[in-house]
Amino acid sequence: MFTKLDKLILRSFAGPFIATFFITLLVLVLQFFWLYIDDFVGKGLGPGVILEFIGYQSAVLVPLALPLAMLLSSLMTFGNMGENFELVAIKSAGISLLRFMRPLFLLSIFISVIAFLFSNYVIPVANLKSRTLLADIVYAKPAFDLREGVFYDRIGGYAIKIGQKESNDSIIRDVIIYEQGNLMQDNFVMAKSGVMRVTGNKRFLELHLRDGWRYQERGNPFDAGNNEYIRTSFKTYTKQFDLSALGFTSRTADSVNKNNERMFSMRQLNQAIDSLRRDRDTIVDRMTRDWLTQFSFYSLMDSNWSAYSFSDAEQKTLAGKTQFNQLLPDSSLPILLSTTQSAAASIRMSAESLYMVTSDKNRGVRRHFIEWHRKLSLSVACIILFLIGAPLGAIIRKGGLGTPLIFAIGFFMLFYFSSTVGEKFAKEDSLSPFMGMWLATFVLLPLGLFLTYKALNDSKLLSKEAYAKWAHSLTNVTPFFTAKKNTP
């Protein structure tokens, strides 16, 4: 049952949480666009395509924005209450800080569950569509844009140069059209003026030229002596160019990226992991059998061969035997050596191939396990960062957006750095996927429990006044080696 105090803390938390969540999401989206801004400019993208991509990318970044919003909003809420002495009044009424934190702790658990459901059911679809759309945008050719005095060669087979364009961009002067696809390299059109327009469906560019010449060369490109040169003047001449290959004109099907592990839910990841493991074990068993067949003794091996041990008498007998190469005639040694080297090289290649196949299959299994743990670790991070933000705000007792933002950025950088390092180690097989993806939790959970303990005991761990008082006391201490003044 919620009391008035619970409603007070929830109302105080709701505003900062909503504001910080959308601000954080906006910053993350802008950071993403900062990386890909060059790939978006000049592609002829409409507002609808850009808004669609922003929507998909915002959904992808929600699990990363939620922990930071939880950290900053809880820090601001408890910092404001500490600055306004509301925490002092609550503690003087006999209410502990843990009881005061309980409604927000329950809310953080609820937000973690929502984050997990969002990561499991919404993020895979958003990842699939955003990745496909981003690939289409990145690999799309630049949109049509003719500039004065510059050859434009992005229309296949042609290079167009315009000396001057009027303000309406339709009247052009001093036009040169050079045909690049002709082996003779002497076919071009020159005109004094003309009108340029793009058809309504943006499929074709039409140039209606006036007062110009068309130059052509015909003949055998490998026999310049028999070539024919033609120069034709014209009053009006119309040239049409196909623009279908330019700009963002087509969309790739989402099914192209459907087999990526980031596009799977946890149920699909479990199925994919089982399939990858069975596939790996089947391939390894087959390659191991093929590898062992290169040994001539493999077909003669007994099922109990590994359990056999030589007796002392047999070992003494074997020790007294002459070396094997002394039992062979000299003429057969080169043949035996060559055969042995060839067999060893073949065995080594088979072993290296088996190692590469095994490493590749294990890498695929690790990637799927990493995504499986990511869905849980990012959700639990909301609770962990709340356990840091709430007691930290009660300790620093500073509200607003200044001091809390500094601490929030510091702890979030620690969270992001540890999670990134853990993921990198997990991908390189230096850590298991479990240890790598939960490394940030293992680092921050003890820190959160420590801050909670300090807040419960009214610690002055981050109190500016306490450190100032301590520094002042140090400056007033007389060093032991200072000589005392002699009294008269």
C-alpha cells in the first residue's frame, strides 16, 4: 500500500526521469548521426526516410538510455530532497532511507522488466529494419547535383559541365556533354545555352540545348587512319539522361539480415545456439575421423588400446632394441623420409583446418551467447545504477542538473567502459560470455552497496564542508620541527 510519502517520491522522480530519458536518447541519436553524417548528405533522402530511420535507431538505443536516465534522475531526486532538507525531516520522523527508497526501487525493477521485454521483442525488429535501411543509405549513390564549372561524372557514361546556371537552376549556359563510354573518346556536345529540367517521376534529366555543335568520331579504334570525323551544328537539341541509378531509389528486403544474432529474441537465440552446437559437433567429429584415417594404425586400433600399459619386462625389452632406422636398408631411407614428411604436412594441414573450423563455430556460439546475456545485463543495469544514484544523491545533497550530471557522467562512463571491455574480452574468448557481459554489474554492484551503506550512516564521504574543515585543520597544525619562541 502506497502512502503519501511514496506518492511524493514517485512524483518527484517522474519529471526528472522522463526529461533525462528523452534528453539522453536525443544525445545518443545525435552521436550516432555524427558518425554517419557523411553517408546521409547528398543522397536525396526524403523526410519520411530520415524520420523512419530515427524511429528505428531510437528504439535500438532505448536499453542504453534507460540506465543513464535512471542514474541521473535518481541522483537529481535525492539530491534535491537533500538540498531542501526534506531527507533530514524524513529521517527525523523515524523513517529510514531504505524505506524511503523502496517505492523507487520497486519502480526500477518494473522498468527493468519493461526494458527486458523491449529488448526481447522490439529491439530485434528495430535492429533488423535500421540495419537494412542504414546499409541502403550508405551504399546509395549521391543524388543529382550539377555545379557551375565542375564536370559531373556520376551519370554512367557521361560527364557534364555547365558554365553558368541562372537563379532558378533551369536556364543553363556554356554546356559541354562528354561521352565517356565511347572508345574513340571524341564524342561530345557543346551548346551556348539551354534549359534543364527533371521529369516529374525524377527518373530522367532532360537538357534542351540551343545553338551548339555535336562532334562524333566513327571507325575502328585500333586503326586511326580510317576514322571518320563528323561535326553537326544544331539550333535545338534534346538530350535525355537516366537518373534511376542515382539517389535512394530502392529498399533492400529485411530478410537479408535476418540471420544476424542481434535480430533474435531469447527463444530464437536458444534455438540458434543449439543448432550451432550440433552443427559444430557434427563437423568436428567428421573432420576428426577424416584426420585420423591418415594414420595407418587407425584402422587397427583396439577399443581398449588407451588402457594398455607396458610391464617392466616389456619396457626393458623395448629399451634394448636397436633403433628403427638401423633396421632398414640405406636405399629405403630417402623414400621413407619423403613419405613421412608428406604425411606430416598433410596431417598438419588437416589439423590447422580443423582448428580454424572449430574456432569459427565457437566464435558464432559466443556471439549468440553474448547477445543472450546482453538482454539481461542491460535490464539489470537499471537497478544497479539506481542503487548508485539514489544513495549518492542523498550523500552529496545537491540538486539541479550541474553536480548530479557530473557524477552521473562519471559513473556511466565507468559502466560503459567496463561493459565494452567485458564484451570485447568475451568476443576474443579471453572471458566467458557470462563474465564478459556481466563485468559491469560485478564492478558497480559492490559500489552501489557501499554507497547505500554510507548513505544509511549519514556519511560525509562527498561533503565539501567536511573536506574543507579537514583541510583547515591541517593548515592550523604546528609542525613538530618548528622551534618554540624563547620567552624573556
